[in-house]
Amino acid sequence: MDQSKALVALQALANPQRLALIRHLMGVQGHAAGTLAGCLGISASALSFHLATLEGAGLIRSRRDGRQVIYSVDRAIMGGLIGHLLNDCCLGDAEVKACCMAKRDLAMPTLSATPAEE
């Protein structure tokens, strides 16, 4: 994956609702938009916006099934993004790779404001 595609994908993922959509879709082969809206508790218009953003970034794809549109994660693109981060950005660092493979919940560090120096 080239850097420009990775940046578009990362920007699309930098939203709580879109990240929740990806998380939900990773466990299934696909869901209809109405099902997704119900599962995630978001309006149809908000869902449409988020799905379009993720689809535009290449992270999800859609297919018609009768009158419904079924959305699913493009696992090859997701894997390419993770591979790009691990190999190109982190240069295959062994510690980073070990953290990726560990089955533990690593808390994300929080940014705290530091007082201005006097």
C-alpha cells in the first residue's frame, strides 16, 4: 500500500463511529445498512455518511442482494494497511510486531496538558 492510500484509510478510521463500524463488520461476512444502523444505534443519514467515507477509503465494499446493499470489510485492504504500518512505518520493529501479536488489551496513552513553563 502506498503512503497516500494509507493516509486516506487512517483518516477514515480516525472517527469513533467509523471505527465501530469496522469492528462490527470484521466479525461477519456482511450486513445490510439497516441492520448496521440498528446494531450501532446511529441514524440512517449518519450511517450513510460514514459508510461512504469508509468505502471511499477502500476499507469496505458494498454489493447488492436484491433490494438491500450489503457492506463488508475489504480484508485485503485492511491487511495491507496494517502491513504498511508495521513494515514501512515501524520498519518491522520486533517489539512493535510482538505487541501486534499479543492477545492483551493495550491501553492507549492519553494526552494530558502540561503546564506552560515559566
